[in-house]
Amino acid sequence: MDTSAIPVDGRAARPAEGPPHLGSADAHRFRTAEQVALSSRGDSVAIVVRWADTARDRWTSALIVRDTTEGAKEPEVVAQAGADAPAWSPDGRWLAHLLREPGQPGVSLALWSAADRTVRPLARGLRAAGHPMWSPDGTRVAFVAAEDNGGEAPGRAPHVVRDLGYKIDGVGLVPKARRHLHTADIATGDVRQLTRGAFDVHGPAWSPDGAALSLGVSRPAGDVPWPLADVCLADAATGELRHLVDWGGTVVWTGWTPERQIVFAGQRHPGPCQHSSLYRVVDDPHGEPVDLLAGFGRRLVASARGTTPAALFLGTGDFLFCAREAGGTRVYRAPAGSGRATPWFGGDSTVVMGMSASAAADSLALVVSDAHTPGDVYLTPTDEPRPRRLTDLSPWAARFAVTAAEDIRFSPPGRPELHGYLLRGRPAGTRGPTLFDIHSGPDYVWRPSLSPRHLYHQTLAARGWNVLLLNPRGSDGYGEAFMRAPLGRPGFSEEEDFLFVLDRMVRDGLASEGQVAVMGSSHGGFMTNWLTARTDRFAAGISVAGVANWSSLYGTSSLGATTAPVLLGGTPQEVPERYAASSPLTYVRGVTAPTLLLHGEDDLMNPIGQSEEWFTALRAQGCEVEFVRYPGGGHLFMHNGPLGHQEDYRRRIVAWLVKHVEGRDLR
């Protein structure tokens, strides 16, 4: 079966003079590589492809396998039922993966045979399952999953809460079952739960001899709003734990060097705008872990889902890892223990979203997004980067015109240089509308690559809009001091940055006074509320899942007790003046811009009450405001909710901006 079995929206392209312009309506036509796994010999690659299942009104994923040789035949589809987390056995005979089987609860751990191309389930009914990890001898698969506690209380039964962190956006109330380490024997199918207790397991990795697994262990800490994680070693036969590191931060990944030393990735201090790095465990149980990237100045990019391992160790003693540089994500190379990392793969418009090495570490598979593709797979040797493209998952997109993001920089006097991206819809000096779209975080970053999630940018550019994607202070990818700048006073430093940039863009003919709109989601929604309340420079605002009141967010958000004290330097009881000073609600009487509020009704990260407070205040003072609530939507409803909600979201953004800035009504 070839990849054409994965359906796409087949509507005809819009007629136009020359190539039609890529736009919002094309978002669900893309197929995007999200994960990659390279076989031990480097001759086969498994790819998780995200695609829109329009019949079921949702995103899903398929798992495909293809040869890495030039001119290889079409890839084979292994599974289409929400496939995830591929991992090759050491001998390349089996591909372990997760999938959703019709009629089966939870997810299944399955094996695909490279010999006869069949799939057989190894374990069924798994909840909260993590990435499978093969033992060195290829006889067992380790994975993290929720323990079988004999069934939980019915959903309508009272839920007793004694610790903070009791709910998660997209999940709801945290299940009582803990996530523990399990192993499955591929010959017998026997599944064993190795660890037990009032803790959760993260990021397991087999020791080179298969006798133990390194892992992170986190326990609720009572009054502390986040679990405190340590690094431990679990006996592969008995599950007995040996404590290695008192860490107290976060542990998202563990691994082993060729010299059989344990390394792990995480943050020393949990919360936003905090540094993350790669650490080596020392032999002394009371010794401080060694930061292998000390002095590097950028945060490590690592995924707890296994899509981007924190480090890939090469036979030369060097290791590869990913980190952001400005809006791009590059692969860096460093000699073990030196911290002298140098860029190895990537450029200004390149975003590396996943990587996997062959067992011999002589070849590397990468998921890469750039200005013209949202995610395809490339193969390169590890001695030096010579990338060869393996996939073209959305060939139809080549027929469409794309407005590429251009680098743009600003130099405020006495402050750090500001960098971002401009989607130019008209020549400089030509009067017309401009959108400031503000990213989430604040420690996130706008990226220069093509994103189906933000194709309304392409729609607006085709209409003659300039779209600014600025990375203000607080953004990742520009150094730790830059990222930590908003701490203690969120809103103020970003306001200075955006207003300075607005002045410069008007001066340089890139924006027209009175025709500038502002929007953003999450922290970007907070900044939209903030900027429209504290200045009248914006003709319209769109706040998505935003924050209006830090005090109420602290007590109601799933992450409020974690993030708000870090951002504001204490709790509302400790620093009430900071919570008031940084809350848009304090300045709401200054709002004059017509405002569109978009919010998921089941958002637990920034609960919908934030937009309710903002809507009520704006309506009470006679501002033009429209409030759209998405039933069942979580914090990221605009990216992972029903396809119909995502389409509605993009359509409303364009219609609101056109009506209130262009002066036309599209509805």
C-alpha cells in the first residue's frame, strides 16, 4: 500500500493568474512528518505522518516505512490508527510502535515484522503509554504506562484532591494511577510492571548491558506546585530502584554515553523562562551533576515523547543535540565534557523537529521544516552534513505560491537587538494593513518555517497585509538573559519592544498608522489584552486563550501555581502589587479596539474564565467585543481540536481583521 491511502482534502485549487496563493483553507491538505526512527543499519526509516482525517473531523497519524536507498520504491503504510512512537529492534527485524485498535480501550504496543510485513499486538489496553525502548539484546521492550490499579472510580464519583498539580489540560483531572516502568517480552508477550509506588517514571533508557534502566522519578511535593524529580537506576529483573541524583527539577530524558555514564536532560528550576541542559551523573551520590553544555547559552531541545532525543552519541566521542538559534532549531555538535558546541546542521530558516541515528551512528535521519515544507525527512552521514531529502509528503503544495518569512531586526537604544520575521504582502512605502501576531510562552519563539497551523498568515499576505512575527524579550533562542527579561514584570518589557518596533515600521513604510492589528494565543492573548488596554495604537485585537487577571489565573489554572509565581516573583499573597500591575484587567478602561475573543471551553491551562472576565469588562464599558467559545476545546483547540473548529478559528481571524482594518465584511 502506498501513501495515497492516507486521504487528503481533494478540493480544487482556486483559479488565479499565475500560481494560486497558499491560504487558510489548505491547512488540512498537508501531510507532515512528526517522528522518525532509523534502523540499526540505516537502510530503513520509519516515519509518523500527521494527516487530517476529514471523515472523523480530527487529526490522526499514520506510520510508514521506506528504504533509504536512492530510487527506493514507494513507502509502505504500517498503521493508520493513530500510530505513534516507532522504535526499531537492534537487529532491524521488528518495529515497535503504539497504535489505537478499533474496539480496544487505550492504546496497543505492537510489533511490525520487516520480514513478512505483518503487525501483531504485544500489549493492549495501555493508558498514558510512552515511547518503547528496546533492550540491547532485542528480547524485551521497556515502556512507561499507567499502572493497572484494578479500575478507577466511576467518572461521576467525588475526586479527592490533596496536592497541587491535580489537573492537566487535555486530560482533565489527573488519574489516580501512577505512570510506571513496564517491560514486554517479545517472544512470550508477557508484560511486567517493574516499578511501584507513589511516584511517576520518566525517560527510561537501557544500560548497555541490559541489566538496568536509567530513569527520572518524580513525586508530589505537597505545597510545591510541581513534582520534584530525581534520577534513579532500576534493576531490569526486579525493578529495585537505586537513587543516583537529588535533582528537584525536571527530568524529561535519560541516556547512556559509550563509556557507560548516565546522562539526563531537564531543568534545574521548573517553570517558564528557565534554562535546560544536558547533565552527566557523577559517581558520588552527593555530587553535583556535570553540565555538559556549560557556557553554551542556549536551551537544549529535547522531547519526552522520544521525537527529539537530548543527545546522540557518536563513535568519535562527540555528541549531537538540538537547540534553538533565533527562530530556527539547529543540530549542534560537541565533544563530550567540553561544552564547546558548534552548529553542525541547519540554517536561518531551518527547524529540526526530530532526529534518529543508526546504531553505528554513521547516518542520521532528520525531520526538517523550512520556508516551503512543514516537515519532511532527510538523511545525512554523521561525519559531515550532506542532507538528502527522502520524502515529499505534500507534493501538491509545490503548485502554490508561498510568502516566505524574511528576517527583520530592530535596534532599540540601550536594549538588546530585536529579531523576528516579516511576511511581506506589499512593497515598503505602500500604505496598507499590518498584523502583529504574538507567540505564546513567553519563552516560545516564532519560527521561519511553513506552518499549516498559521496559514491565515498566507491568506492575509495574499491580500496585501504585512504580518510581523516578532520575538520580543522572553523568547527562547537568544540567550538566557534575553529569555528571563520579563520575569517579575510580564507585559512591561514586551510592551516596550512592540511599541518601539511599531514606531520603526511606521517610519520605514512597513506599517500604516491606524491600520495595525494585534493578536496572539496564550501569552500572546495576554499581550493582546495588555497592548489594547495600555495603548490606542491598534485598530483591532484578537485574543486567543489569553490572560486577563493573574490573581484568578493563579488559583484556577492547571499550571497557575507553577508559572505565575515564577513569572511574577511570588504568589498573589506575597506580591499582590505585581499581580495587579501585570494584569490587563487593571487597565481595561483604556481599551477602544474592537476585540474578538476565542477560547476553548475545556481549557485548563488558561481557563475560559479569563476571557469571561475580559468580555464582561469590555461589554460593561461599551466596547465592541465578540466572544467565541469552542465546546470541548482545550488550550490548543486551534491546533488539535476538531477540524471544523480549526477551520472556524482561522476563518474568524481573517474575517475580523478584514472587517475592522480593511473596512470590509466577509461574512
